[in-house]
Amino acid sequence: MMKFIFMIIFMIPLCFKKNMFWMVQMCMFIMFFFFMNLSLNINNFTNISYFYSCDLMSFGLIMLSIWICVLMIMASENLLKVNFYENFFLFNVLLLLLMLYLTFSVMNLFLFYLFFEGSLIPTLMLIIGWGYQPERIQAGMYLLFYTLFASLPLLMGIFFVFNEMNCIMIYFLKFFNLNYYMLYLCMILAFLVKMPMYLTHLWLPKAHVEAPVSGSMILAGIMLKLGGYGLLRVLIFLQEINMKMNYFWVVISLMGGFYISLKCFCQVDMKSLIAYSSVAHMSLVIGGIMVMNYWGFIGSYLLMIGHGLCSSGMFCLANINYERLNSRSLMINKGMLSFMPSMSLWWFLLLSSNMAAPPSLNLMGEIMLINSLISWSNFSMIFLSLISFFSAGYSLYLYSYIQHGKYYYGIYTFYVGVSREYLLLILHWLPLNILILKVDYSMIWF
């Protein structure tokens, strides 16, 4: 595991040389394929050392992190064209990748907290440094304070766990069971804000709308998954109390997912709509994790991977339109079928994956989550059916609104997609729909 950390660190000097933009991306591609061929024992932790180890969950999320970081660089070619601090941008992406890699691979709970918070700093720099709108400072503050406010109790909780058990190694925590209400709240609140759960989700649409395309991709692709990963790791030693309290979180999540789905129909900004749909999907993930059964855990893992690829691809599409029209408004982005017919195929493919159409990974994840939640309580069927129905609804609403209708006459110059953009979209869509062939790996996990 250490070799990949050194690989990332040794890539950093490349960022500050001239004409190395695509070279850094190629190095990250190579690193991805090295990592993919790592020999793993799927049922358990492997490559264990004092600090690092890897099981299937870490493996999948680290692969997703490297993949999304590669695609972030590909999506940000505009920075290279206008020569807008592209060296510092590459450095920022590598720093973010390093933080994410460490977060997913460390064994120590305190180090996990450290890198979990550390990944905020490069994200904040992305939003404030390369964002488009003047409100980006406010969005950055929202992101920082929501997350930090909820994370301080987590730090206290980790210290308490260490004080009680003299051990904060994730691998050994499964042998313990702590039954304290305050500790339970302290440990999971930070992750629920990060997911984000309904009621603590306000920072997410704000951050997405103000972030550049790379910031949106990493926020949707990886940052939300940090919360799910943290929950899956922490609930192992809080099982007993979680069985008493979980109905509270499941109810908030399912009702919140339904409200947010309705909220999606009110949006007039493409990015805002995609950001709210992320919250609706994550509410299902929280429900699946909280009911603590086998299908729920696996379904939440699959949906996290699927949503990371799907949501990131949709933000790329929104950015492709924004680069043409300098607007993300649904009113101005009408009639795109006349201008970019081949791009509307990609809109269709990614939005159909977003509404969990086969053969996407989202479908597999959602089937498992629906199974797990209904086995927990039959009443959850009502909100699950509403969330599923409306997720198809707002996906179709976004597609039909953008592609059809009379185009805006203020468009005076336009160009269709370039090969880089099609490659970027195919690299989002293919893994999302091919990975379903290898879903058996997830099934024999745990």
C-alpha cells in the first residue's frame, strides 16, 4: 500500500514543470491499473501493516478516487487553454488524491479522522480558487463549517474509545460493543453531515453550484462516499445501540429523500438539480447502512460506487453545456437536440443510469437497498416507491427540458462536442454499466 503513496508524492514535482498537464494524467492512469491488479483476499483485510490495509470496501473506493481524479484533469482542459494556474490545479488534485487514498486505507481511527478532515482543504481551494461565481466564498464557508462543526464531537468520541479500550485499530474494533448514547451520536453525526443526510444537506447544493467542474466531480464522486465509508466502519462497534436508534435515521432519510425528490422539480439550474438528486440517492444509502443487514451493507456499497460515476458524469455534461452557452439555466439550455444530437445520447445514457435503469450498477444497488429496507419494515415501501418513481421523474424532467423545446435565440456561436469530451463521458459510463458483471465480488464480501 505504501508504494502508491510514494507514487503520488513523486508525481508532485511533475505538476510544476511546463507542459506536463497530460503527463500527470497518464501517470495517474498507470497508477490506477497498477492498483487494479493488486492481489486481494476479498473476504478480509489484506496487505496489513501498522498503518495501512485494504479490504474490498477500501479497494473499490480507492479505485473510484483515482479514476475520478484522472477524469477531473481531463474535464478541466479549459484551465490549460486559458492558462489559469493549471500547475497549482494539478498539485491540488494530487494532494486531494493523497488525502483520499490515506483516508480509505489507514487502519487507525484517529488517522482516519485526520485525513477525513484533511481532504476538505484541497476541496475548499478548488471551490474558492477555480469556482465561477462570486458566492463561492460563502459556499466554501458553508462546506467548512457544516463539516467541522459536526466533526469535533467525532474527535472527542475517538479519544473516548481509545480511553475505554486502549485500541483504535479498525480491524480490532469488531470485537467490542459500546452501548453509550452520547458516544453513538458523536461518532455518527460527522458522517451523516458528510453524506449528507436530509436536514444537514444545505451545504451540498451550495458547494456544487459554486464549484468548478472538477470540484463538483470530486464532491459528488468521492466526498459523499467518505460519510458512507465512515458509517460502515464505525457502526461495527456500535451495533447494539444502533439497533435501538436506527429507526430515527431511516425515517428522516426516507422522508427526506422524498422531499428532496420533489425539490428537484423546482430547480432552474442544471447543477443544482443534479446536486439535489445526489442527496436523494444518498438517503437510500443511509437507510441501507442503518438497518444493518447484509443486503443493506452491500447495496449501499454498490450504490456509492455507481452514484460516484453517474453523478460525476452528469456534472461533466452540465459543464460541457456551460462551456458552450455560459449559462446553467434550464431556460437557456433548451433545444440542445438541434445543436448537439450526439451529446443528447450521452445525456440520455447517464440520466437513465441515474434513474437506475439496467444494466447500471445503480440498479443493482437500489434493488438490494429496497430489499433490505422492506425486510426491516413494510411501511418503508411507501417512501421507497415514491423515491424511485420521482427519481425517474426528475431525470426525465431534466432530459426533456434541456433537449427539447425552442432553443434560445441569444446563442450566436456554437460548436459540437470534441473527442476529449466523448472520451470523458465514455470513461464514466462504461465502468458504471460493465461493473455489474462483477457484482459477485461484492456479494461474497463480509
